[in-house]
Amino acid sequence: MLDAHYAAQARVGGKDVEIVVSESGWPSDKGQEATVGNAGTYYRNLINHVRGTAGTPLKRGRSIETYLFAMFDENTKPGDPSERHFGVFSPKKESKYGLSFN
């Protein structure tokens, strides 16, 4: 998806504009395939992919600036129950996955 956007951006004169992935995450409860194990795997794989310098086919040799959604589970958030379970920390500030950014 990132390269598709880079390609479209280049066609309108924005080939040097960097893209930042501002939200990426996986719910850990209350949805199909929403488990702590699946969410932890998603976050670890995402971190390993974006922190490296492999980049994408169009932008090789670059890390991808990415922000995880979200810092904490939002146990009082309205709407779909899975939306309350995207945090990498619980509402009690406990790490859910033991992620490493080093």
C-alpha cells in the first residue's frame, strides 16, 4: 500500500514527500482473531519491518516512520468493543506484549 501511494504521489509531483504511517495496530480482545497472541505477533513483526532499512521496492534503504495505535487500551471507549483493546499497555499501565524497540 505504501508503494502504491508513493507511485500516485510521484505522478502529481510529490515524489520526494515522505509518508508516515500514523496508526497501525491490532486488537487484543473482543473481535474475530483479536487475541493477545495475534496482537503481539502483529506488533513485533511490524516493529521489525519498519525499524530496519529494507524499505519498500520504491523506497529501498529507508526505515518507515510508524506510530502504534494505541499506547493504552481505552476501557471506556464507546462503539465496537474491539476498539477498546488496541493498546500496547493495559489501562493499569502494564505491558501486554513486552515489545522491544531496540
